Amino acid sequence: MDLEQPIDIARLEEAVLVFYRSTSQEQAITHEWLTKAEASPQAWQFSWQLMQLGKSQEVQFFGAITLHSKLMKHWNEVPPESREELKQKILETIVQFAAGPKLVLNRLCLALSAYIVHMLEDWPCAIEEVIDTFQRQRIPNVTVDVQLWIMLEVLLGIPEEAQIIHTSVKRVTLRAEMGKRVPLVLQTVETYLKRQMNTEWDAEGHGNMLRAIKCVTVWIRNIGYSIEECVSICAVLLELVNKCYWPCIRSGVGCMSADENELAETCLKAMVSIIVQPDCYNYPKTAAVLIKMFLDSLCEITKVEWKRDNDNEDIIVHIYMLFVSAVERHSGLFLSGITALDPMLNAIFTRMVHEILQCTDKPGIYPVEESCSTMALAFWYMLQGDVFAMPIEEEKLKCWEHIKPLYAHLTTILVRKSEQPDENSIDKWNSDDLECFRCYRQDISDTFMYCYDVLHDYILEILAAMLDEAIGDLQTHPTHWTKLEACIYSFQSVAEHFGGEENRQIPKLMRVLSEIPYEKLNDKLLGTALETIGSYCTWLMENPTFIPPAIDLLVRGLNSTMSAQATLGLKELCRDCQLQLKPYAEPLLDACQATLSTGRMKNSDSVRLMFSIGKLMSLLPPEQIPKYLDIIVSPCFEELQTICQAGAKTPAARIRTIFRLNMISTLFSSLNTDLDDDFKDVHTVQPVLLVMQKTMPIFRQIAELWVEEIDVLEAACNALKHAIVNLRSSFRPMLQDLCYFIVASFQTRCCAPTLEISKTVIIIFYKEESCKPLMQQLLSEFVVYSFKLFEAVPQQNFSNISDTMEMFFGCLTQIIKKVPQVLEDKSLAYDRLIYYAQHSMTLPENGPIRAGIQFVTHFVMQSRNHLHMAEVVMANGEQIMHTAMVCVGYMTPRQQVEKFADLFLAINKKYPAEMVVWLKNVMSVPNFPTELISDAEKARYVSLIIKVKVNKRLLQQHLNELAIKTRGLVPLQVPVN
């Protein structure tokens, strides 16, 4: 269809019906054409034709949305002399569709809203006239409810249309004009709601009341209105909430209807919009009045509904949302009430905090039995934060003392709220509920930290008292484990604040943990106890007499369903208390080996356990270590050897290979017998070296067999890397063998894991004079084999190796930053490095762009120290500028453009005169980088870029603006509200 020709209405209607009644594929074909038709000047005519009576509902609806779209986006096409006629046609068509369909009528009301916004200056009494026309029922043959419906839809649409219409009027001016009409709109709504208060509500009445209340929300949220003028509308809204709630309660029904619920929630949302307005803090007295009104009117409802599994949970959620929003927005007001001894403010603060405590302490377990308590947790963070941020020390101390009892009470509430569902209630929970509860418990854990900030060590006394209570309850009711578990979890949450000097409550906790009869209780209790042991390892380091019972508990956990928590706890213990574990190392190793040999642990737990095994082995006398290596590590290598000999690359073999390599990798990261630098035995050979000397051939076989499986190669290289990083200089005897492995791997496949391990070796050993020749050779192979890969891949397919290019240039950048001596080697092909780095910058992927830019930037910064590098920059400088401008101009994703600022700054710093010439030469080419930027604009940006020597943010701004110009994009205009 050619939109330059007059549009055939019949064909247009056919296209509309195809769009609304066909499959998604057919819709996609017609959508583009219909969008163009909607934007065409002819739409002003055919929109009315499509809305004629007798047309299908779909066609009429398309006519209405076309009219609305034209009014929103193409107001400039309406001549001033035609605007009155347009208004009359809109009003006439609204009356025409007053009986429906509502879809069409709604869109026509939005069209009138858009028209009114455009005409606010020329038709200043538009809103008054609309209200007068429809409120006084001046339209014949249209029911009262429908006329109200139309009026409210138009009023609802005006603020939203003002945010999105295309207009030449500044937003700030538009908003000011709209602000003049807010009193009228709110007064109209208030009058209507008061009139409805004493009537019976049918479906139409209920719908109109909803729209009226939403008008309040929309006008307040989008335009704003002084809260001093909102007191009366809030009073009406509160009365309406109570009218929705109490009849069903007093009649014995107990549960609000869906309509009542929706109406009450909408009222509460409107009041949230009022009380959180940006400038409402300027009216503290009115804010206090409003908040007192909220409390007076709504507290009875929260009191009645303070129970689990209540039928009216939704309204309670929204009441608490109003309370929390009010107190968060006006926290300074409440704190001033404390410091100024204002009895009214103090009373309001006390009542409001009581309500939020009640919200936090809502009976039941979140989220299945209640859904309120989570919204209160952010308040407790805010309150203590605001107190500690008070600038006047005397006032801060006064408020701090005032809130201490609150946070003491809060601590007891949080312990209860963190209780898990027991065996009797867990059947009601699905996986989403459990995940939601896990996140909620983490939020509670964070809130315990805020309680500590207020209470300090006193929090332990509160938790210890609750621990005694939970133990007593367990003795009376042997299956009631959830209280005890919650108490232990609470201790775990504050563990990081307590060092070894605490000698009252934590020893008591440790004794309790060792005495609980876990075999008779739910496994979750054991899991939390194991995690708690891990959390207090710093304390255990300074209190080693408690380590043996901690070990007993962790070993018990290894052979339970809570093995994940046990391995985590043991890992923490071995890391923080390694030297203190020396007397227990051998029996603990035996326990770990026995657990591994059962084969019942998950792979991830077995891998984690190897960290502890490595730390424990490091404590043994040298002559005992080989025995444990043979028992624990040999099975790993034997299985790997078997897989390699079989040569079958099955999914199962791949999983087992990665698993065994991860076990070895974790062991290599933690097994180090040089525990004390002052007493190193220089004649002792590191156990990891002994293992590697025997097993390096297996690593080679793995690299050959799994050459196409990057995750296997990554696991193998990680194992070697951990050995290097852990042992560092002690690794020197195996360096030659490792280099042979790396080069052999390069010959098979140059990939990211091998590059990564090469970088690690070079950075650690290049500076050692005895290792330097070997490292120079490794660096040469590192570069040569990467070049071979780049040469073997067509440049248009470089995205296929983008991860390798990213790793290559990322590793090179790290090498030249940490070991700048490598740049003294003149044999490296620096010109080709620069050549391929430029190709890396031109790829669409973010990683290689960043890595290429960083490499060239650091190369340029180092080049003035080495003549051979400076010559490379001088020879390639203009090409680097060309590549950079191509990337900025059109090739690089726009969000990555600003990264080129580092490159321009480096060249401008080291080669300022040359950069002027290079950049001007590059930009002097006609239509470069695109034809969308003029020569004058190019010259201006060249000048701007050259002038910036230091200010990276300013240069990024220039580059972003240049990219917008060269790509023909429209810069983002932030609307002024």
C-alpha cells in the first residue's frame, strides 16, 4: 500500500480486522503499515470515518486510537482556525459512543484530555466547562453515571497526557498551568465522594468512585499540591476506608468484598501519594495533623486484623504501607519531636512506632500466613541511620537513648519472625514461598545488624535470654525445634561484631550447640548450628578450648543431609583457626576421608571439603603427608587416568573430569606447608610439587582429549593456576614442566584458560633473573600462537573468537602493567599487537572492545620509555586515530563509546603534537566517519577533543555527543517537570 496516495477506507478496515483477528505473523505484517497510516496527515480524516456507527468495534477502536495518537504527536498539523471545530467533533463523538463500546469511549476521553492540555492557554476554562457539562448532566439521553464516567476519565487522562504529548510548551510552564487546576479537580472529587458516602453503591457507582479516587492519586503524583490543602480530601478518604471495612466486620461476615477491598486500597494509595510529595517536609505541622488523622482513623482496623491468616490481609498491607511511607518521609519531624520535647509529636511518634512494631510482629510466618512484616524492615534501617546521622551530638545521644528500648523489643520480635515452618505446616508451602522466606530471613539477618548498631553488646544478653527460653520450651515440648533454631540463627547474624574478648554469652552458645540432641530433631536445626560454628571461627581462634566440640559437631554434619553447611563451616574453621587445629589434624583428616569414601556427598560439597583437607594436611609432619595424598588425592588422578585411557568423550566422563579437576584445584589452593615464613625448612619439598611431578602427564592427556571442551580446559588450568598462586616461588622446580604443558596446549588449541595461566606464570616469575629466559620464551609463544589463531580466522569472523581476543589483550595489559620489563624485549612483534588490538576494538562485543582499548592505552603510556615502542606508535598513530573515530562514529555500540576517552587522553599526553596532525588528517576525509556530520561540526569536535588533556568525564561527554551526531540520533531531552 502506498501511503502517498489517498487511503482506501475499505482496505484500511480490512487491514485493521486482519491485525486484530489474525495470527501474530499476519499481525506483524500489517502492524508496520497501520502505524504509518496512523502517522499520516490523512489520519485526521479517516479516523472519523472509521468511528461511524455500524462499523465493527475493532475498526471503531482503531479510529479512536488514531485520533488520540494524532492529538498526542501531531498537534502542529491542526490549524488554529480548525481547533474549535475539532473540539466539537470530539465532544459529539463522545456523546455518540456514550452507550459504548467502553473501549472506544475511553480512548475518545483520552483524546479530549490531550486536546485540553494543548489548549490550556487558548481555552483556560476547559476543565471547568468539562466538569460543569458532565457533572450537571447537561447531555441529553445519557445516564448520570455515564456522564460522571466520561468526566472522570477525562480528568484522569489530563495529567498523564501532559507528561507524554508532543508540545512546544515547556514542561515547567505546562505543569504550572496544570497546577492552577488542581484545587478544582480535588474539590470536584471531594464533593462527589461526600455525596456518595450515604448512598448504596451499585457497580456503576463503585466504578466511578474508584475513578474519582484515582484522579486524586494521578493529579497529586504528576502535578502535586500543597498538603495544607489536602487535609479535607484525606478526611473523606479515611471515612471511605472505614465505610468499606466496618460494615462487613460488624455484620459478622468478616471478609470484605472484592469491590470494598479495591476501593479501600485505592483510597490508601491516594493518601500515600499525598503524604510523600517531594515538598511536603516544608509543612511539618500539617504533616503531623495528617499522620495523626491516619492513626486515629486506621489503628482500630489494624488492631482487629492483628492475627494470622486473616481474611482482610490486603487492606492491612496498604494501611501499613501508608504508615511506613509517612514515617519514612517525615522521619526528621519525628526525631525533632523527641529532641524538642514536643508532647504532640512525641505522642504521634510513639503511636506510629508502636504500629510499625506491630506490623513487624504480625502473627504468622511470612509469606504464607502473613504478608505485612517485610515492609517494616526498611524502616528500622532508616530510623537508626537517621539518628546516627544527626549533626548535633547532644541531640543524637538523646535520640539514641530513646530508640534503644525500641530496638531491644525489635530484637525479640525478629527472633520470633525468623522461625521456620515446622513439619505440621510445611505442606502448605511451595518452592516460591520457601525462596521468599529465605530472602525474608536474610533481610531479618541484616536488621539484626542494625539492632547491634543501636544496642551493641546488650543484644547478646537479649538473645541469650531467648535462648534459655527456647531450651526450656524444647525440654517441655521435645518436638518444638523452631524457636531454638531461630535463636541460633539470630546469634549467627551478629557474629561478625564479636571477637575473642566476649566471654559470657558466646561460651554459653557454644555449649548449647554441642549439647543439642540433633538426632531427635529436624535436620534444619543442625544446618543452622553448623553455619553458626562457621560464623564464630574468629572467636574460636582466640578461645581454642571450644574447638574440639565444634569439630565434633562439624564431623557429625559431614555425614548428614546438612553436609553443605558442614563443609562450609569446616572451611571457615580451617581457614581462620588453621594453627589451632594442629592437635586435631590427623583424626579430622581421617573423618574427612571417611566421608569422601562413602560417595554420598554432592560434588560441590566434596570439592569444598578438599579446601579443609589441604589446610589440615599442611599441619602434618612431612613424612605423614604422602600417606594422606595417596589415600585422598590418588583416587582423583586414577579416575582421570582411566577416563583419558578410555578416550570416550561422553557427557558423564566430562562431568567426572571437571569434578575431579575441581577437587584437585581446591586442594592445590590450600595445601602449603610453609605456614610460618620465619621457620621455613628450605629443604622440605612442597607436597603439591610432589603431586604435580607425578601427574603432569595426566594434565597433558586431559588437554589433548578435551581440546574442544573449554570448561574442561578451564578446570585443568585452574588447578595449575591455584598451585602456582599458592606456592609462588616454591613452585620454581616445576616451572619448566608447566611451560612445556602450556606450549603443548597452545599447539593443540590457543584458548582463554591457557592464556590466563600463562599470564599468571609470567607475572610471578618474570622478575626472577634465573627464570627470565624461560619467561621470555613463554611470552613469545603466548604471542605467536595467539597470532596464528588470529591469522587462521577470517577477520569478519573474529566475533567467533572474541573471548580469546578479550583474554589475550586483557592478559597482555596486566603483564605490561605489573611487569613493565617485558617491554624491553625488542623481538616481540609490537606492530602486529597494535594491529590486532585495533581489530579487537572494532568488534561488537563489549569484552574485546574494552580489552583492546586498555592494551593500546597502556602501550602508548609506556612507549616513551622504549624507543622501539615509540617508533611503533609513530608509525601507527594515524591508523589508531582512524580506527578510534570509526568506532566512535558508527561501529561500536553507543554505550561503549565513552571507553575510548582513555585512549585519546593517553595519546594526547604522550604525543600531543602528533595527535593534532593525526586527528585532523583522519577527519579531513570527506563523509568520514559518516555523511551525517558536517565539516564544520567535525572541526569543532576535533578542537574539543584535542583541548581535553585531563578531564576524562568531559572528554566522554564530547565523544558521546559526536557519536550521536555521526549516527543521526536525537539527543535525549530530559523533560523539565
